[in-house]
Amino acid sequence: MKKDKLLWVDDEIGLLRPHILFLQGKGYDVDTVTNGQDALDRCRETTYDLIFLDENMPGLSGLETLSLIKDICPAVPVVMITKSEEENIMDMAIGKKIADYLIKPVNPNQILLSLKKNLHQRDIVSEAAQSAYQQDFGRIGMRISDSLEAEEWKELYRRLVYWELELEAAEGPMSEMLAMQKAEANAAFAKFVKREYPRWMAGMDPRAPQSVQEARPLMSPDLFKRKLFPMLDQGEKVFFVLLDNFRYDQWRVVAREVSQSFAVDEQLYFSILPTATQYARNAIFSGLMPDQIARMFPSLWVDEDDEESKNLNEAPLIQTLIERFRRNDSFSYHKINDAAAAERLVAQLPSLERNSLNVAVFNFIDMLSHSRTESKMIRELASTEAAYRSITLSWYRHSPLSELMRELAARRWKVVLTTDHGSIRVSTPVKVQSQNKEINTNLRYKLSRHMTYNPKQVFEVLRPSDLHLPSPNVSTKYIFATGKDYFVYPNNYNYYVSYYSDTFQHGGISMEEMLIPLVTLTPL
């Protein structure tokens, strides 16, 4: 095993002999020099894992040496050691990106702690996380095998995502165990949805008994009625931001950025089926299920086989919802497909203050998901779940959305941040065949009059009206993929399998697609 190599720079290095022996006894390889110039020479000749640097030395000072070391080896952590407690010296050292700052006299344990923090923290944290997950593994497994209710599924999914993020940097059996446990949870979740979803849909009928209506969880058509309207009734000015195809794990990494400007109230809600924009987002903005939209507002509903874009009528749908509830809310609607549109929205904020409600839809994450399918380069950049989250976080930090959120916080606007559905990384092809050309192209759900498939591999809906789904034809039926399955045709089977395997898709049944964030943000 390679020893970590250290350089200690101090003009009184002889007095530090006990510390050097202590570190050597702990397995470190320690070089020593007594001045800044010798330190620079050593850095040019040798690669060090960490450098201890005295601040007060004759000749080149510690701060001067620090600047020159950063030119030679900018990535090497430098721990500044000094007798001075003057704040300006600390500020200058921190400004030059030191890794740590210790005040003399230092004891061996301080030195060891600094080494662990700067050289071994990742390994220590990873080992601790794997150990903690190992202890939680059994408890999660027992929960999966229980007969869980909707709220319990939300808590279980939160727990799985928590461990996914904790183990993100870890390599080893715990990450593999978590992946298997998540797959097991998704299999149980699919059984839960198959059993409960028809009952939830019965509660969508306004003629159903109140007890039946209240028995289902919060779902897509409920957001305006149960979340936004009560806030508007309290006199709040609300900015509703919808990030298309935004998963809960992506929200958790973005949450660290958002919480710098807002107090965060986070919950999860259930997307309707299919977990696709045409259905779930239109349900959000209309407050209706898809078949109700098609029946009540046929000009605003676009069938699967229509060439027209499926999300062109969102502003009119919001207007119908406000009118149905006999409300007088003034609102604006903005669809953001590029940076220029986002910048225009930020510039319009002063004029938007007159509205009680403003709605903005950001499509970047959905575009990223589709680009990952179609572009080999994007697929390489987002090769893992962790990389997919990282790209989302990087986009947020440098996007106009981040600027918009800071502006909204400064203007003291309440923000509701959510999505219409999530996505899942698919890996298992399931064959579907249709004799009709009207079958839709989505890989996670299909609807057609005549389809051939294995009913044991899908969630089969023979009467779409039972799930409040439109029926383009009398004999139309729907099927939904579960877990990591995706639908492929027998023709050119191998081509489609290689093209779509390991891509992020949506429309079907999984925790990632259906359990999605709904976050209320209050400016700090």
C-alpha cells in the first residue's frame, strides 16, 4: 500500500522532531525543509499528498511560499501553521485557498486530525456510510415486504434516495446491495400501484363519496386546488416553477443551493399515469384527469397520433381551472426552452408583480434526458445516476433559473417548485407487437386497439375510462411498463435494445417516475 507523502516546511524543524516521528509511526513518509525556497525546489522534484507550511519564516514568508507552491502544484492541500492569531493573516491564507489553519503550539492529534480531514475524509465518510447502510439494510427490507400505504411509500423512497446520495462516492458491495434493494422496492411499488391506483381514480369522480375522494394521496390534478389556491386566498404572491422531468434525487442535490435563499418545506406527491407530459402536466394545469380534459375541452386536448405538440395549451388550461372555481386570480404563463427566454423572464419580474400568480415551465432536464438517448457524447457525460444528478446541479448553478430564484427571494415572493413526472434508467426490454400503425412511440406505456404482449410483464388497462384515460377508439387499451422495463418491437429488436438500454425514460410505473417533489419556498 502506497504511503502518503508529506512535506513539512518550518525554519525550526529540529524542534518538530517528535511530530515527525509520530507521523512516520502512523505510516506517513515525511520530507522536511527549513525555508520557502527549498520547499519550492522539493515541490518541483516530488509529488506530495499534503504540505505543512509555517507562516513566519525568514526569507520567503509562508504566504509568499504558499502562492508559489500553488503555481507549481495547485491541487495539493496546504495546511498553514502559525503562531499568529491575527485575523488578517488568517483571511489572506484562506483567500489563497489553504486546506486548514493551525495555531502553534500544535499537538500530534491536531496534526493527525488535519491529515484525516484533508487526505482520508472521503474514505472515512464512505466507510461510515457503508457501515450505516448495512445496519439499515434489514430494516428497509422489512419495510418493503410490509403492506405499505401511500405515505409510507413516500418515506421509504426518501430513505432509499438518502442512502443513494450517501453512498454516491462509495465503491463496493453496499452500493450494489442498494441497487438491488431499490429494484426490489420498485417491484413491490408496482404491485401497490396496480392494486391501489383504480381506487384512487374512483376518488377522482366528483360524484364519489367524500370518504372515497379523501382516501387517495395528493396527485397531479390536485396541486392548484389543494396547494396554490389556499396560498393565494391568504394573500400570498406565488411563483409556480415547474421543472419538467425532475426527479426527487435531483431535487435533493439542488436543494443545497436553493436553501441558501429560501426556507424549504418539502413533500412528495404522486404523478398520474401515464407519467408523461401530455397527461401529467395537463392534469396539473387543468385540475382535471385526461379523459375529463378531452371531454370538457376537446380543443385543448391533443391525441397521441396528432402531430401537434402535446403541451401547447397549458395557459388556456390554467384559465379554465381558474374560471371553473370562479376565481379572479390574475396570472402569467412562461415556457422556458433556452437561456434567452429565461433572461427575458427575469427582466419582466417588475411588471409581473401585479399578478397574484405567475407560472414558469423549464424544459432543460427533459431535454437533457432526451439528448442523453440521442447523443453519444451526452450519454458519456451522464453515464451514471450520480453523473446525471451532477449535470443537473451544474446546470442549476449556472442557469438563469438560479438567477430567477435569487431575484424571487429578494422580492419576497413565495415559490412553489415542482415537476410533472420523473424518469427511470431502463435496462430490461419487453416485447410488444401491434398490427396497427396508430400505436404510440413512448417506451414506458403503449395504447392501441390490438397489441400482443405478455400480460404478466405489464400493468394492463382494458377499460381506460376506469383510470380516467381517453380512448381514441372503442377497443383502445393501455399497458404500462414497471421497474426498469421498456417496450420494444420484435422487428429490429437487437437495434432497439442496444439503442435504448440504459437511457432515462418516463411514462410508466416506478418510484422515480411517480413519487415526485413538491416544494414550498419561503424567502429567508
